[in-house]
Amino acid sequence: MLHPNSTPLINQVHSSSHIDLQQYSTLELAQALAERLAIPERDWHRLKSNRQVRALELTIAAVVFLIQGQPTEAIARLNQAIRWLDRSISAPPCPTHGSQKN
């Protein structure tokens, strides 16, 4: 997550203790960020309704699709991210909650 008082990324990149990002393609960097922002399975129940987390996950997915030249897929993810932020959607309940197992 971004913090207003954090060191700008450009300063961190030029630090000798950080990997040179120039060796990676834009797509690889976006995919790495998408992996970082994806909700891990172990945290799904805790974060599935977190609007900022869901919007971040969908927005970076949209960036990946844009880089891959798939604007229709990007638009779908961006619209979903907006709906999380404007509270017009919510996470559905877990299918196993509230039901009896036979």
C-alpha cells in the first residue's frame, strides 16, 4: 500500500541494495505487482470484503491486461474496481457458510 511519507520508488531503485528493475519487462513488473496484491488463499475470508484491497487487486489486473493489448478485459476489471470503491458491490457470502453438510 502507498504511504505519503515513504521513499519514492525512483530513489529506492537507484540504491545499490535494490535490484535493477531495468532488467525486467513492463509486463513482468506488472505481473509481479499483481501477484503481490492478490489476496492469498489463507487471507481470503479476512480480506474478501476489504474494498481497497479488492480495488487494488482488480486495478493492477487491468494494467496487466492493458500491457497485453487486451483493453476489453482491462475495462471489465476497472469497472469492477470502481464498483468496489463506490460500494455498489459486495463480496458474496461463502457457499459453505450457513448450510449444513450432509
